[in-house]
Amino acid sequence: MKLPGKPRTMIPKGVATFLPEGTSRRREIERKILSLFSRWGYQEVITPIFEYLDVFSLGVGEELLNRAYKFVDRATGRMMVLRPDVTPQIARIAATLLNDQPLPIRLCYSANVFRHEEEHAGREREIHQIGGELIGPSNAEADAETISLAIEILQKLELKSFKIALGQMAFTRGILQPFESSPASFKRILGAVAKKDASLLEALLKEEKVGPKTRKQVLSLLDLFGGEEVFAAAKPLAVSPACKAGLRRLREVYEILKQAGHQEFLLIDLGEVRGFDYYTGTIFEIFAEGAGSELGGGGRYDHLLEKFGAPSSSTGFALHIERIQWALEQAAGSDGDYSSADFLVLHTAEGTSEAMSLSHQLRDAGYRVIRRNGFHGAVESYLSEARKQKVAKILLITGGRDKGIRSVDVRTGRQERRSHPDFLEWLRSS
């Protein structure tokens, strides 16, 4: 039986190898995002890749824990887990190591998380997330801050045609409250709402023999999607105090975002039930045209820190970096302006000293430089190689009587000759 692929070079499903160009783009995305977090006052932390299962599980729902990779610590015999989420780690850090710090606390991270997915699902098992958590404030301004930050990040990355779908877990929980006394029924109804499956939801409600008022309220969750008009449609359904308070809070968050000029990016989805056992208030998901899956999301989780002994309100979000990178590359439609190096310095033996000096000065100035001894022949013979390597410019240094620097633009083939001092001055002024 012939095995597919090459066993010695195969990697597991759901993980990826990034070659130099993809890695360069990934690091640039990461740099831009973390820079924006810093400008908003978020401080970066680094968390362990694996932890003790019994400690980590305090802050994770059953569904996510079932998808986590677990193994036994050989030293202690205790069960360990590869982190499937970073937020519980941030909550533990805030509740223990930073419990003497004044609130609010703003933390951010860039980390890989690991989640089991069936092979046929076509989803990643190793996911690069960059996210932030705002710990302390319980008001609408805090919810709006994290959403505004997510919008600004996507704008700075120049991602086009993205939308933020806002939901409100307190409102949705209030509508579904009659079913929470029966866990099995509740789980099935929640699943139907999550899938937006009207026929399945109708059948389940019929099976539960609910009254017409409850039936109408639950089915309406599938239709409460759209723009600002959704608030008016939802108002008659907000009967319980929890529903009313949730809808008021979401409206307040929406108005703050509207004042910030973000209305064009906003949608309302009151049927969003992602993280039902985790989130407590305003939630949001990020979508982009053609991306297929959400690019990130987050929301308010006011009960997580108390599981680690320090009750506090919190809200935050995480961005799925692989999907954002893919969306940006799809939108660009080309290789863009990637280059592996700014300069390829080619020189003869006579030009070695000058080439080494120039390469050192260029690197000190922040340029990426490859230096190679042994230049001979016409420059055209090196252009093809430089284009394949995606080098921006070739610098030729021959030394001897033919001193000077010949600069060749790899893309156009245009050549210029300058002295060493003139070249550095030209770079500084350009």
C-alpha cells in the first residue's frame, strides 16, 4: 500500500510551515498590531505554552477543554495541557501576580494556541493569536475601547471590507433562560441557534411544547441581524430585566462606537451564542469579504477572574493572525513589495575592504545587506538571481582604478555610479 506524501517530510494536519516571505509578512503584521496595543496602553506578557490541567481548567469551558491536547508530566505524573486559549492565563496573571496593581490593567500577547480539530474540518490545530485584555472596568466605554482598538488595527493593516458583528450575551441568555433547567434540551436548542437552523429550531421548540410567546422570542433570535434597526425589532422581545439591561448596554456601546466614526463597520447579531458559557455581556466577531471564517472576536467575561480568587470585570479580544494574513494577501492579489534584502553587495577581491565597510555602515543604518565576494562579468548575469531572491538593489564594488559604487535597481535594471561618501549621503537624503 502506497502512503500519500513522503512520510519523512510530512507534517500533521492543521499545522503549517512558513517560508521566508510568509514569515516576513507574518512578523510585519505582528509588529504593527503589537505597536498599536502599546500605543493604547496595553503591556505585553508572555505565558507558558503548557500548564497543569487542573489549574488551567478553572478558566476554560468544557467544550474547549475537550479539544485541548493533554499529556502526562513525566516528573510529577500530573496531567498537563497545551494552552487552547490565552485569556484564562491572562486572568490568572491578573488575579495573582498583578493583584497588587491598580485597576484598570491592560495586557496584550502574541501566542500560539493548540486545539484538536477533526481532519475533515479543514481548520487549524495550531493558531497564532494576538489579543488584548482590559481588566477592571465594567462600563460600556471599556467594551467600546476593545472594539475600537480592533477596528483601528484592521484599518492600519489596510484590510478592506471588514465588519464587526455585535452581540449581547445577557439579552440572548434572557431569551433562552426557560430552557436552562434541562441541560440536554438547552444544548440542542443552543446548537440550532448557533447554526442559524430555523427548521431544526422549530422542531426542537415543538418537541419542548413551549408556548407561542416563548416560541416567537426564540425564533426571533435568527432574524435579529442587521443594522441599527435591529434595536427597534428587539425591544418588544426584551421582557425580562436581564434582556432589557443587555439591550440597553449594547445600544450604549453602539452609540459610543458611532460617535467615534465606526458605524460603517458595525452590524448587530443578537443570535450570536459563541462562548455562551463564558461571555457575560457585549460580544463581537470580525469578518472580512472573502475570508470564509471569522478573523477574530471577543467580548465581556465578568466571572473569569473570580475563579482564580480575584473577582473583577474584564473584556478583551483575540485576532486570528493566519486568517488575517491570508485575507491581506488575497486582497493584494500579488507578491506586493516583499524583498529578502535591501542590497546585494557584489565585489572583487580588490574591493573587499570597501565592500565590508559599506555593508557595515548600511546594516548600522537599518538596511538588510547580503555581501558576496567574487564579482566578475556583466551585471546582467546577476539580475536574474537577484530577482529570484527578491533583492531590491545590487551594489557593485570593483576597487582598484575603477573605484566607486555602481547601484543597480533590480526591478528596472537602471544603473547609477556614485562614490562611497556620495552614496551614503544620497541614501540619507532619499
